[in-house]
Amino acid sequence: EPEVTQTPSHQVTQMGQEVILRCVPISNHLYFYWYRQILGQKVEFLVSFYNNEISEKSEIFDDQFSVERPDGSNFTLKIRSTKLEDSAMYFCASSRGRPDTEAFFGQGTRLTVV
Amino acid sequence: AQRVTQPEKLLSVFKGAPVELKCNYSYSGSPELFWYVQYSRQRLQLLLRHISRESIKGFTADLNKGETSFHLKKPFAQEEDSAMYYCALLPQGGSEKLVFGKGTKLTVNP
């Protein structure tokens, strides 16, 4: 069964450094997403991406964040200058889009900013 | 504002007992409601959604628009049901943004 894959599974970075989290969505899906979950808190939407552009973003997704689909398979989340409060589990997801609204999630990347 | 509330952070039952995981939502329109489950060391996966009205792994959930609830129920819990359960809302219209509750950790004891 096709799966969303994320790399790395764990990333440790120093405050102020740039990080890129990588995802390979399911190949015939059209919508791609990033969510994050700070320890002990709820899963929060960051951004959705469709047709090679951002379709929706949350207030969390400020100028420090960017997404890209550099080729036909990868979908990346970049954080330009990491802060301590960016430490979280980051989930990539993909879906076919309405009316099939099921989102398929990756295993997550645990980002630790020190 | 869109909000999903799962009042129980932890729920513990014995094998064979009925289980109900509560979910209430706040949304002015007609959302689509989901239950996602995360077993230990596995990814978040869809358990069921209200529009399909299915029973998956013995679980059912009924959307009650009057009470704005979407509680998840199973008459006889099994040990393999132990997991984190997340209720989620998808707004009507064009948004693809899932709004999650904080989750309930279900433990089914032998």
C-alpha cells in the first residue's frame, strides 16, 4: 500500500539554523500538507499546497516558513531561522482532494531546536 | 471559530467493556467529521468519517448536530484498541485544513 514517507525521522538543530524537512507524498495525490504537534498539544495545521502553490496557510506559517515541490515527488518544509519554540513533531500528509477527503499522514519528523 | 474538544486526555477500560471517546465541535456550518487513530510507533491513520457511516474495527460514531458531538463508541473493547484517538473537523467549502482535538489516549487493560 502506498505511504507518505518523511525524512529524517529526527533532526536536531541549533537555534538560528535553517532546516529542511522532506516528504514524499503518495504519487497520485494532488493536495499536500504540513502539520505540527508540539509535545503535549494538538496537531495543528500549517499549510496546504495544491497545483504548485500554497492554497491555505495558518497564522503559524509566517515568513520563517516556506514550502516547495522541487520535483515531481518531493515536498519540503523549510524553516529559515529556527527558534526553540519550533521544536515539535512535523507531519506531512497528502490527499486526492474533495470529494475524497481522507488525508494520509507520514510518520513524522521530530525537530529538536537546541 | 472552529474548535474540536476532546474532554478526556486519558481513558482506561478493561477488555470487553464498552468504550466511548467524546468529541464536541464548534463550527457554524456543516463540517465533515473524522476520527483518526495513532497506534504505538505508527502513523496517524483514518479510522472513520461521518459521511461514510461505516463501522471500522467495531467502532462507530454518530454525528449529532444538535449537540455538536461526534462521539466514538465500541461495545466491547479489545487490547489492540489501545492507541491515541484524535477527532478532527474539515470545514465545508474549499478549505482542506483539518482541525484536530487534543486527542484521547485509550488504554484497554487485560
